[in-house]
Amino acid sequence: MEQAKNNSSVTREEIREFYPHLAPHVRRTPAVFVNGAEFGLEPMSLVLKLELLQHTGSFKTRGAITNLLTRTVPKAGVVAASGGNHGVAVAFAAGKFRVSAKIYVPTVASIAKIDRIRGYGAELVIAGERYADALAESERWAAQSGAMAIHAYDQRETVLGQGSVGLELEEQAPDLDTLLVAVGGGGLIGGIAAWYAGRIRIIGIEPEKAPTLTRALEAGRPVDAEAGGIAADSLAPRRVGELTFPLAQKYVERVLLVSEGEIQKAQQVLWKEMRIAAEPGGAATFAALLSKKYKPVSTERVGVVVCGGNTDAVDFTK
């Protein structure tokens, strides 16, 4: 495959054209159909897209593998910075294609994610307190070594890969009205928005302590935002991506914020009712429904992307 075209927007057509090349390397994760009444909500049709069942435990594998399928890897291998999930995905993809990988993570990265990165054979470096610190260190290494940088969200190849979540979900649940998508740097929501291109309602969900897209939409451009909270290892970069922001501006109807407690409750309910062990970032979308921050009408068919499951041991039964 040739590298993705070097313009700002990933398109639905590009995602469709590339998917046959990506599909042999990723899992087509299931979409589970449930009724909102099972969770104490009003009766409604819900579809959960279980990306936590993807290789490495999150959707990030799609973008990582897309980079390796569409770019020429130098002898120095690849380098990435990550709150955790992207690093796990790049380490997995590098092992699959037999190239070396160096992964920089901040101190907030969970032990579960750090162990998985090392388990896939990548070199791991802990650098700084937040994702932005790890990113700066990874960029220095890329400049020094000539390694190919794979960005967690602000790169066309990454967004192209993440768009395949939307393609699969539309095939699995073609009559969705609304889709709730968690936002960190924006790679997932950007790719999904590019796929649906305004044909359904896309709602972004962010933690209150990491409102990157919320602040960007308020300012009309990507700006620095708060970056903390229990989902900091997956949903707390300093700012939303430059490439994904225009897609969000065009196709995301609005962004809702959920609290720490609401995310934790969503984790517990997903475990109790469905035995889904979602990490905080993966449960944020479901938290918007449980907290009634998003209130569907009775006839609305709502999709929820459960995007990750790389969590440390949690007592979900509390």
C-alpha cells in the first residue's frame, strides 16, 4: 500500500479502500445488542462496540498496524510516545512485522500497560509525568536515531486505521442514530467521524479533568487543556490533534464531560451486568449514558464504543 495521501482530511473512501489491507491483521471486534433497561435506563436499543477485545486490548492496534503497512520503516525501527494503549499497540505491531520499537510512557501509565509493552519485546522508557513529556522525549530520540515516529493520534495513517472501527460498526449495526465516542487526542473520534461523514450523530465524551476537545471547540482551534484524572493514561494528552480537530468541528455534534465518579460507576456496571472489564477511558462513553449526561429518546438507537480494557486489577463489585 502507498502511504496515505498527504492532505489534512482522511475520507470515507480512503478508509473503505484501505480496510481489506488492514483486516487480516486486526480483529473484527463484536457489536453486542442490549436494552438500556438492563442497566436501569429507559428501555432503548444500545449497541456496544467492544474494541477492548481488539489485539492489545484497545482500538489503537488499528492505527499502529496501518502505519507499518503504509510507511517504510528505517533500520532504526519505530518510536512512539503513549499514555499506555498506543505504546502497547506499537509494540505489538512492531513484533508482528519484526522491527525494533522504543516506547516512551509517562509515570501515569498503568502497570498493566507497562508490562504489556515489555511483554511484546519493545524497549520501554518512562519519561515525565504526562503524555506531553513522553512525546517530547520520543521526538528527541527520533531526531537523534532516525527512527520512524508513530504518533498516537495526530497522524493521517493513525486516523485512517482508527476509521475502520466506524466501517465495521456500520456493517454490524447499519441503523444507528447516534454514536458515543471517547476523546483523548481525537484519533478515534476523527477516524469514526471521517467514516460516517455526518450520516449519524457523533457525540464526543471526555473526562471533566481532561477536556481537550471541549477546550478546542470553545477556542476554535486546538489549545492546551487540563490533563489529569483516573483516565489520564488514555484520555489526557495536553491538546487535541491538529489533523483530527477539523473532522470534529465538521462532524461531531457536541462533546459531553463525565466525572471521575461517573466513570468508576460505569466500570462497575459494565462488569456487574456484562462481565466487561473496561479501563476508565473505555468506560467513559457508557458513563455518559448512566449519568444521563446524554439522554436518548425512546426510539433512538445508540452505539457506544468501549474502546479499551487495559486496566490494573480493579474491584468491580463495589
